[in-house]
Amino acid sequence: MAVRDDSGELKGWRPLGGTIEFGERAADGLRREFLEELGKPIREPMLLTVMENLYSHHGTRGHEIVFVFETAFVDNQACSNDKFPFDGGGVANEAEWVQINRFVNGSDQLFPAGLIEAIKDRS
């Protein structure tokens, strides 16, 4: 999913996902997010790693724990779409497939920092 600055310029990309609700397991949260955002169910997620991300946004420090999963759509035909428009919290957005080489060679940024190192050997 594209990450844009306040002027609309592309800063980089991040995987689909979202907040884990109280009492919800991370894998269940991922299933829910894919259904909410894309309307598409996913196969059983496999946990790859857990990352701690410290960041700053508009001068405010942030801290998040990121669960990184590998999964696939239940319907393999869903992968044939290049882009997936969705409404994320009242904001029109779009997810799209991005070649991993763009992150490996540094032409694009993948967020959170360190994620590309955690997943690049899995492709």
C-alpha cells in the first residue's frame, strides 16, 4: 500500500494490515483486515517475524509492534488483480503488487524500516 506525505508525494510502501483489536490474536486481526479492506479471505497466515518500530510523524514519536505474516488469498484468481481499491477508515486508498526488487535495490522504500531485510530471502 502506498505511503504518501502530506503533499501527496509517494514516500514508500507498506504491507496491508492494521490494528489488532483488544482480545484478538494477530493472525485473526490480519484475516479481519483483509476482509475489511479488500473483501477477500486469506489462507492461514504463517508468522515470519515480529518487529519493533520506533518512528516520528509530524514531530510526534510513535512506537508499534509489527507482526509480519506470509499468507495468500483463498481464491488464487484474486492474485491476478494488479490493484485493489478500498476504503481505509473513510479514506479512499489502493493496494497494489510491487516487485520486491524495487525495495532490495533501493529504488523504493518499504516500511517499517528493516522489513525488507526480514523478508527478502523468502521471495
